[in-house]
Amino acid sequence: LIPISRTATMGNAVMVSADNPAKNLAELIAAVRANPGEFTCGSSGTCEDLYFRLNVIDLHMPSLRQRPEDILTLADQLLARSFVSTGRKARPLNDAAKQAIQGYGWPGNIRELKNALERAAILCTGDQVTIEDLPDRVLEHTQSGFPSQLPLAALTQSDISLEDIEKQHIRHVLSTATTLEEAAGILGINLSTLWRKRRRYGLE
């Protein structure tokens, strides 16, 4: 970390077998999953120090579950690439597979989506990619009956209250989000409201 830190600070680096430092060799691009206040690299603070040395322009990349409108577009592209890489004839996703992909939380983000579709491209035997070709965790999520994915008629039944729907929705978001702050952002509420609802519904 010391050479990288020095390069970020001084703007130069010494090449192997060279005597003098060379300037402006490259631009440094780094990615982190944690928020600036959530580093856990030990008491030395090395990771946090390096982060603030590198952080000139900060770009936030929302997770897949924060941009569901992009999931199917990405899925189609990744599936097409998977068929090319495996040397198999391309096949489209059927409607059930699309619904499952759209409804799953993808805690592993695009890496998890890519691997799931590569698996589907390998296992698919029909004219379309079906939900059975997707990983079990996606299938189990679809079969769990998450309320926001149930037909409208089911949601309007008298034995399902609005509180029940909210409770199950919050439980689902908490199970897929990596932090409470992220869960609150997905739910569109502030963190203190999320804490109160967790206590109210026994989701702590």
C-alpha cells in the first residue's frame, strides 16, 4: 500500500530498474463496496487513509436492486454473451424466468447475475431459458410468495392486511440489503423510521 499511497500523493512512481521517478504514468481507478465511514481494516486506518488519498472524483454505482429497470436489459446481454462463450445456440428467457430475475434481490450484484445466466446457458435444453435453468436460490425466492410479486387479486383479499404486506416487504428488503442504510434507501424511508418498523414487526 505504501507505493500506491505515495504515487497517489506525489503523482509519480519509480519504474523497475529505473533510477528516477516518472510522472503521470497512469490514472488510478479504485472501487470499494463500503461507505467511507465503514472501513474495517484494523486500527491502523491504512485503508481509510488510502481511500482519502485516491478519492478525487467519487462515483456512486447503485446496486442492481436499486435499479430494477436495468436488470432485464443486462440479463439479455449477459445471456447472449454466455451462449457465445459456451458455443451454444442463443435462446431467449421465457416470461417466468424474466419475472424471477426481475424479482430476485441479487445481493451479489452483476457478478451473481452473470454467473446465474452462464449457468442457465449451459443447462438450457429447450427453445427458451426457463426458471428451472436458474440457480435454486432464485427459484426458492420466486416460490416463497413474496407479496409484491403476487397477483393483484391476492393482494386485495380481505385476509391480507396492508400491515402484513409491509412487514413481508421490509423483511424481504432486509434479507437482501447489505446494510440498514441501504435497506432504508430501497424502502424510501429514513433510518430512524426503519428502526421503528423493525421493532414494531419484530424484525430485529
